[in-house]
Amino acid sequence: MKHISEKRDISIESDTITKIDKNAEIFKFILFYKLKEQAIMQNKFTPIELTQQAIFNFENIKECLKGLYDILTITIPSNNIYLKIGQDNIEALYQNFLELMTNEAGAQEFIAKIKRAEIDLDIPLENFLK
């Protein structure tokens, strides 16, 4: 019995690959949080572990924002208007995040809306990712 294999040339545009990668990342993000949510519902995480994870996530967010801020100040001359705009946006993002997290009732409703898929978690960065 003879086995014949064919090689096929498949050309996929880089935009398609970027969209596939982006969708895969979104899927992994949603899957991770669904599994985490199930673990929480099954009491696999203690309140202390959940608090530690929240603190860890918060510290990561701060480090990411600081990294973005540093990249701006390193790559854009100090007299450039885009530096000031970028810095203002990073500061506003951090302030909005803090306000969201300290508004307990609002944060709970926000989480409920995410669970009901009423809020789109995708950030359209395709123009920046090319």
C-alpha cells in the first residue's frame, strides 16, 4: 500500500493571522476567567487566595502603566505634544481604573454585565498592532 502525501501552498495574509491570533487570545482570556469562575464557585480558592490574586493583578496593572509611561518618556522628546497627551491618557486610565475598583456597587454590576456578555471586552488595537 502506497501512501501519497500532498503539499499544498497556503497563503494567508498577515492581517488574517493577526485576527486569528487576536481571537485566540480573547478566547484564552475568556476561557481562563470562566475556569477561574468555576473554581471560585466550587470553593477551590479561599478568600485570602482571591485577595492575593487581586493584589497581584493590581500590581501588574501598575507595572504595565509605568512601563508605558517610561516608553513614552524614553522614545518621545520632552517638548513633543504627543508625550503630554500620552502621559495624560495613562494617568486618566489609572484614575478611571481606581474609581471603578472603589465603586463597589458599580463594580459588581459591571462584573455582572461582563458575565452576561453585555460589555465588549475587546479593545480594537489593530491599527497599533500592524
